[in-house]
Amino acid sequence: MKKNIFYIALAIVAIYAAGCKKSDFLQDGSFSGTNDITEAQLWANPDYARNFLNNVYASLTDRYSLDDGAILAAGCDEAVNSNLNSSINTFNNGTWSAVKTFDDVYASMYTGIRKANMFLEKADGSAIIPLDELLPANVPANQTYESQISRLKGQAYFLRAFFEFELLKRYGSFAIVTRTLTVSDNLDVPRNSFDECVKQISADCEDAISRLPLSPTEWNTTNRGRATQTAAMALKARLLLYAASPQYNPGGDITKWQAAADAAKRIMDTGKHAIYSSYPNIWLWNNGAFNSETIFATATLNTNSIEVNNAPISYDAANGRTNPTQELVDAFEMKTTGKPITDATSGYVATNPYTNRDPRLNFAIMYNGSTFKSKTVDTYVGGKDGLGLNVNATKTGYYMRKYLSESAAWAGTAASVRRPWIFFRYAEVLLNYAEALNEAQGAAQTTEIIRVLNLIRDRTGVKMPLLQTTNPSGNAYVAPTKEELRKRIHNERRVEMCFEEQRFYDVRRWKEGEVTFNKPVTGMRIVQLTPTTFSYAPFTVENRTFTARNYLFPISQNELNKAPALGQNPGY
């Protein structure tokens, strides 16, 4: 293990030594030589060459802490960060600009792209020795040099596509780079169009699909976290969903929605992934393997920092960083009726607001009276986790529960828990399919759309009332309209995928930011009346602003200074 880490470190040194001539991301592809290793020696050494690809994977990072425990949910209407000075508030307070960026990945994604390009150029003819990566029963004759190189290149194509999409969803377009650039190249190049970028990412996904094992179970146990066909399919499905959405498809081209639906259905038809039975445990490393719902994720982190950052403040002085908003809490329907709480017939009781709610509320959010690590969470005013108790106390009356493990400990005898950050899971694929199919065909596909949504709602432990196409008496039921289905799908996505960096981009691609994000977020002030009774009063936590320019990230002024031809996004 130490030997492998050493080799990876050498690869990192080699990449860094390539240097930057005009831009931090369009780097010189030559190998300058360090530690007595030449470029030729790197690719002639089987361990160096193989671990160069491992270093490309190293560009994938988890998203559990973007700044002092902040997650992207606090940059939209899902949450408030308890640290009011956190840089995450750049997204919310109108200060976001080319000279004040946050989550600016422009340079790091191009570093990943350059690594992938270098590997694709050098892998053929390298000294890589075939290893036992796959289960022999799944892929016959999998130990040939050609098949090994093909699989390795398939991973590089997927990773390049992944980095390209990270650029696209933030900045709207990027400069396509499919080879290792040298100092003699012009590095001041304009960005390609959105459609050209979509075409490039799609092509990389298909190149990956043609070379990779179908799903994680085709890899042997030690390689189970590597890229697969279904990971590339999931990336392409998400890409095409974005391309079909109003932000990038203002004319409402139905064929783009149908292409997105077909891309998601492609994964469904493999039969290789399914809804995992336990919602709270999706993010845990179970018995040394990812669960059936996980399509692609980071390496597992053995950590307790997620709990230190996000557990309520009375739990060994945790920081309580991610405070869900009342807007998110209100999105969870009633368990008894399956209706939104705004429906007068839902059964919602304002004086007992958390009873009989969608079980995912309790799985994702800690509210007053929740239990965590066998203790009651007290968010009422004056409670041990309550509003205003100290600088880290909840600002909304809630704490995030999702991702947190009851087994983690950080005081006394510390205990860490292995968890990945999941980039793609099967529930998203189903939601992508339902949304795209509804936009493409509407009421004609009501039965199929509802069937797919019910696969998510029927998860063990959730068991929300299933959406129906006929009423209980068997009489004819008026099918929901396309608009009604859209509202249902959007809310199901909001609830199921909360805190997973979907909402931040969903509202943008739906072109709803100026309404949804350009207003205050609220919380719940709870006052204890007797030991068992409380009053509940919503209150404004933060005023927030969102203007037309905020649909896209600004290109950092530092990057524009190096490469003016990139051009700035509108409004910045």
C-alpha cells in the first residue's frame, strides 16, 4: 500500500512539474523530469503508468465541506449555514462576482482534463501489465493487454466527461481541450458553444461505455469504485436533462426531452441498479461494498468530520453548520394521505407539525423532538440545541441529519465511519426519466411516469402512499395534467435528493431562480409552553437575492486575465 502511495505521489510530482505557462489550467504537456524520472521512464514503468490513471481519479473530491463545513445546500433555499460569515453566503447576498467567487472549479477541472488527455495519449504502448481487475465469470479473457488498455482508457474518457460536465453546469460552456497542450500552442482560446460542449461530453460518455464493464459488480471487489458503463450512462442522462431544460432549451424542443428520457431509460433497462431498501444507509459503506442504488461515488472517507460539522451543538460541541429551511421542511408531504401540507385535506396540524409526515423528513432533518445518538434534539428557544444559544446554534430551528452516522464519535474515544460522496444514484435516474418523459409526452405517459415515481415512494421504511391512476372505488380517475405531473415530479425530486447538490442546479435549469431564490428563507421559532407542548411561529431568517446573471457562475477574473478570449458570462 505504501509503495502504491509513493508511486501516486511521483505521478503528482510529474504532473505538477509540467508547469503553467499562460494559464493554470491549459498547462504545458511536456514532462520536465523530477526525482530522476523521465517521461519515457514513467510510461515504461508499469506501476507509474497505471497509477497515473489513479491520479486522474484523485481530481474527484467529496462535497461534504466546501468552506468550514458548508455544503452547497446553504447556497440555495434548502439551508442556512450557521456560520454567518461563511463564504457560501456569496451565493445569497448579491456579492457573487468575478473577483469574489465560490466553488470555482475552473482550474481544477482543467487539471483533471489534462491528466485524462495525457493518459489517453500515452496508454497505448505503455508498459502497463494486465492485472486481475474483473470477475472472470463476467468478462472472458479479461487479462489481455489490449482489453486492459481499453478498460483503462474507458475510465479516462469517463473522467474527462465528468470534469467537462462540472464546467458546463457551472459556466454554461467551456473551451474543449482533447489533447495535451504544449507551450507552442495558443492558450488564449474562446469557449465553445453550449451545444458543442454537449456533443463533446456525449461523445466521451459513449467512448467510455464502449470500453468499460457494465456496472460495479463486474469489477472485482478491490476495483468496485471505478467507472462503469452505467456511470457513463448516468452522466449522459443528466447532461441531456440539463440540455433539454428551459435554461438551455428556451424554445421547448420536445426532441431534447425525449433524448433525455431515452438516456435515463437506457440505465433502467440494464437491470443493474435498484432502489436500496434503507434510505438512511445509502451513504454508508456496507460490508465493504456500495449498495445497489449507488452508480458512481468517491472513494470512501473514514471520517467523523461530517458529524463534527453538522450535528446539533449539544452533541460534544458540534458545529451545527447546515440548518434546513422551513421551505424545505414544508415540501415533505403527509404520510397518512400522501398530500402536500398546503392541501386542506392532507391531515396536517400546524400545532403538531412533524407528526405523520413523509419518513424522509426524519431521515434528512432533525427537528425539535427528533432523536440522534439516543438523545433528544431540543431546538426550542432555550433548549440545549435552540435558536440563539451560541454562535453555532441553528439559525432556522433545524439541523441536517442526512449523511450523519449514529456510530461516529468525536469526544473521548473517537470513532470514524466510512462514507463516500455519491455523484450518481439510481433514484436520480428514475426522477430524470419521469421528468423528461412528462415534458416529452405528458399525459400520454401518465401510467409510466407514476409507476417510476412510485418505485421511489415505495422504498422500505418510506412507504409513502402510492400515486394513483384510478381512485380507490375503481371509478374513472381524471388523469393529472402535464403541469400537475411536473409539480409532483419537481417536489419528489426536492424531497428525495435534498442536500445532494441537485436543488441548487435544478432551480436554475428550470429557469425559476428569480422567483424561487430571490426572496427570504424562513425558519421555525418554537417556544416551550409546558414540558410537552410548544408553540410554532415561522420567521424570516435571511433575505436573499438572485438576479438573471446568477443562473451561471462568473468566470474568475484571474482566469480572464490569463485568457481574455474566454469571455465573461452575462451580467458579471
